[in-house]
Amino acid sequence: MKRTEISNKNRIYIKTLLALGVVFGDIGTSPLYAFRECFSAQHISVTESNVLGVLSLIFWSLILVISIKYLAFVLKADNEGEGGILALLTLVVPKQMVRSVKNNLLLTIGLFGAALFYGDSMLTPAISVLSATEGLEVGTPLFGSYVVPMTIGILIALFVFQKRGTGKIGMVFGPIMLLWFTTIALLGIVEIVKVPTVFKSISPLYAFEFFSTHSYRGLVVLGSVFLVVTGGEALYADIGHFGKQPIRLAWFALVLPALLLNYFGQGALLISNPKNISSPFYLLAPTWGLYPLVVLATAATIIASQAVISGAFSLTRQAVQLGYLPRLKILHTSPEEIGQIYVPLINWVLFTGTIGLVLGFHSSKNLAGAYGVAISTLMVVTTVLMLFYVRAQLGWGRVTALAVTIPFLIVDLAFFGANILKVRQGGWFPLLVGGIVYLLMTTWNQGRAILRERFQKEETPIELLLNDLISGGNKISRVPGTAVFMVSNPQGIPQALLHNLKHNKVIHERVILLTVVTEERPRVPRSKKIEIKELTPNFFRIIAHVGFMEIPSIPAILRLAEVDHGMEFNPMDTTFFLGRETLHLGPSKEMSRWRKKLFALMSRNAQTPLDHFGIPPNRAIEIGIQVEL
């Protein structure tokens, strides 16, 4: 075998191990609470037929939703290697596409699906860490009063640690999750050997029989069964970090077998003794192994929590770059890995929500009612968007596209209907969070669109300015140095330049009109990042293209213009001019007054262009611009 082939295989194995520590944390810790919730007091009794029915539902849910829908179907929709709901949305409804009723509807459900992720990012750390620390109560009830304080302590440490990044400890995530999946598989095997009849549940007939027996209560149980597939969206969102092959390899080689063995083991334990329903996961362990298992479970749930928190940071960066959220402070926590970022505002919003959930619900059992509503809705949205993706991007015929997606949609809607029943028990929380984030996204996007239209109407044709410069009209004086004016419209003239000419009657010897355009692709290759056009001698327009996974840096853009295009920039001789908008609320039909106030509030609290674009503050001048909204 050639050395390059061996090297490629080793690289895949390493990525597979790393994927275990990031991608599968959420779905991998579901055995802590999912199977128990299916038999809660308000649902069904613990009998052999019910156990086999629930196991059948779990088995086929993992096969249909994760193995087939996500790994075989949804992973086809990658935006140049990147996944996730916003990446899919940009493929289905690009910004340049003509807006129609259908496209606006798709945009609405896509943004709402993205917004729901923030509610899940609060729920996952709360229910996961709670379910792990509750294992202490299995050893002795004396630990009961310490569960919530311990959970809060762990969560505080987790969120405080975010600013340091996960680069140093990330390498141990994979080995810990490898140990976790191996352990839960072995625990399941021990019980399965005693009651091998649990394997009969592989037959879908037991699932159908379960529903025919329990009807409405069966639908309620389906809402708890859904907990076994939460985390499925992470498989799609993280393909950019690891690739499709390592994710599929990890799932089929280890994660799926380990999960099924553990669920079957819990089922065998309940068939042997129905009283074990109080904590079937921890009761799989021998007495001597309980506390080590609690420690391992806590580590696994911390890793699962870290994955969704990092996912929220990544989603926020995409939303900011695509114009759905205002500029926020985004810090890189690793000089080597572009994906390692920290968003302080989002971190502390998630922290507040997570701690509030722990204090408000007190136990993973109570939180299970809130968990699942957001993800089941997001899964429906993903399937709908996939229908239009395969039609528009892959060229599938209508019959083929419907034949593939409708069965998935039926399954998703069944889970969605089962989870909606839990709205009064806490399911309202992720919907509320999603609704608030959706309102913020649409308000910001609409407000910026209105401002762009205002600026375009008031823009002076660039030809008039260029003619004045060439002819030397209006007594315009040229001063030494380079002036870089930031302008959002790649065809327009920045208001800051016009204000400077109007009041100071001067212009620099060299002028750069710099526009940063965010493309609907994750990253832009170096060869296509910079466009430079000389409008008149020493008057240039530079258009910099960045992807939605990149954070634009003006110094880096100028260095690229130097290296690749031969322009020269003396940092001590370059001045950056930026416009600072002051909004005045006026009458308009485009937006209601209360949303204008919300937009103005978001605008005032947004990160300044100075910080967002990494412009040296001692070389920048901000010029105030009055704008009526």
C-alpha cells in the first residue's frame, strides 16, 4: 500500500475520533434520560410488550431519521463543504433571487428554524448535565439536595471557560467519548445476555402493535422517543469541520451500535425488574462502577454542552455575516483553527437561560417536556428546504423529489405533533426563544434594507465627483497620504467622503473606496478575494469578497492588495474614514414604529465598524451621518 494511501486513512481515522468528541455528544448522552422518559408515570406501564414496542420505536427512529435521512440524504446539501440550516437556506434562497411568495415563505421558515437553535443551546446543557449528576441519587438519596447546586457549579465553570477556547482540551474530547460509547455498549451487552428476547423489537411490527394498543398515549410516548435522535442536526452542521466520511464512519462503526446496545440493555433490565424504571441507565452499572460512571457521564454531558454552545457561536457568526444580526464582538480563541471562536454576548445569554432552566425545572425529568420541541420543528424545516434543494440544485424531477422527501416529512411531522403536546409542560420555552431571535433577525435585516434604499436614493453619481477631481473644480485641495473610505454599496460614494468634501474642501492624494461583500459561500478563495479598479489616477475602488464563515479584516485585505496586486500602503500614512449613523424615526410604511425603535436599539448596541473590521483606532476618523428611518 502506498504511503499516501496510509496517510489518508490515518487522517480519516483521526478526524473520526475528533468527530466523536464534537458531533455525537448530544445524541450520545441521550441514553441518560430518553428511555426512562418513555415510561414516565403519565405515559404507560412497564410491561414486556410495552418495552419491546418502545425499543422498536427507538430502533427505527435511529435508522430512519439519522442513518437514512441525515447521513444518506441531508448530507448531500453542503455549501462548498459547510452544513447547517443557514448554509442550506443560502443554497435554496440566494439573496440575488427574485423574491416571490414561495421564496419569502422558505426564507421565513428557514430563519425561524435557525432561531430555534438558540433555545436548544440553552436546553441541552441544562438537561444533559442534570441527568448526569442525578446519578448520584441512585447511590444514595442523601445526594438529592446537592444535584442542582452541583449542576449549576459545573455549568458556571463551562460558560466561564468559553473565553479560553476549546483548542487545548478539544483533543481529549474524542478519547473521552470513545470511552463513553464503549462503556455504554458493554453495560448494555451484560443485560442483553440475560434477556436476549429484546432483539425481537427490531421488527417494526412491535412498533405498530404498540400504537394500535395505546393510540393517543402512544403519540405522547413518541414525543419521548424523539429524545433519542436529538443531536441529529449536529451531524449536518459539523460536516465543514470533519467531512462526511468521518462522520458516517463514526456513526455506523461505533455510535449507532453503542446506542442500540445500551437502549436494548435498558429494555432488558426493565423486563427483568420493572422497578428499575427510576433510573434504568445508571442501574445497568454494577454497584462498584456507579460513581465512576457518574464522573464519565458528567464529562460526556459537558462535551455535549460544549458542542451546542460552539454551534451557537458559529451560527451567530454566519447570521452576522449574512446580514441577519447586527455586528457582534467575535473573538478567535485559536490562531490555527478558524472555527474556534467566542461570542461574549451569546455566551452570557445562553448562560442566563441555562441556569434559569435548571433553577426553574430542577430535574431532567421536568426538562424533558421542554426538550425536543425546537429540534423537531427544525427537522421539519430541514426536510422542507431539502425538497426545494434537490429540485433546484440537484435537478431532481418533481416525482422523484416528492417520493424521497414525503416519507421523511411524514416521520418529522409525527415527531413534531408528538412534541407540540409538550408545549404546556415547558415546550413553550424554546418556541419563545426562537420567536424572539426570529424577530431580532427579521427586524435587523429589514431595517438595513430600508437604510440601503435611503442611501441609494441620496447618492451622488460618482461620475460627477470624478469629473470635479479631474477638472479641479470646486477648489478641491489634495493633501498627502491615503484615505480609505468604507462604503457598503460597491457602486456608490460613501456619505463620509461627501461630508468631508463639503465641510473640509480637501481630499487625499490617493483615495480608496473599499467595500466588503459577504458571499453566500463559506469561504472565498484567495484568487477571488480582491477586485481593484482605478476610476481616475490615484482614485481606486476595491471590492473585497469574504465568505459567511470568515470574519473580515481590513488590514488583512489591504495586505492582500499589496502582495497580490502590487498596491502599497504605509500604515502611518493611511487614514480610515467611517460613517457613524444617527437614526431618527420618521413616518414610513415599510416598518412599524415599535420595530423601528427595536432596530435603533440594536443599531446603537452593535459593534462599531472600527472593531468589527479590525481597523486601527489611531488611524480612523468617524463622521456623523443623520439618517431618517
